[in-house]
Amino acid sequence: MEQPLLNIGFGNTVVAERVVAILSPNSSPMKRVKDEAREDRRLIDVTHGRKTRAIIVTDSNHVILSAIQAETVSSRFEALIQNPGAPQEE
């Protein structure tokens, strides 16, 4: 069975079923989450050198940084959950 993939920008995807949270990176606690993940080698940076606009936490406790707005990633996630076969906008 094919698992739905969530587009997180620049051709990168994550298995939607593994996503636990989509967070905005602007607060101090989120910066700590990012720093702790980097120290523990659980950080995946897919921003391509751009500003981090969303932090995605997976069920394996990996932290993924995306340059796409958290609201945009969230709306893509909602659309994917409601209609898994529909294509996502780029």
C-alpha cells in the first residue's frame, strides 16, 4: 500500500502518517527543540539555506526544518489527510 507523502518544499516529502506536529519556529522553546535535535543528530534541514518557517516533528522524534510557512504545510497536511489521492500544489 502506498503511503501519502506530504510536500515540505523544494521537492522534499515526508510520510504524512509519521508527522506528529507542525510548529512555528519563532518561540524560544522551539529554538531549544531545534538545538537539542541538532545535538542528538535528529535534525533534518531541508531549507536549502533559507529561513526556517516550519518545524515538523515525527513519531521517530526527528525534527525537520522547512522553509515553507507552517500554515502552508498544515493546510497541505489537512488536504492530504482528507483526500490522500489528490495532488499537492508546489
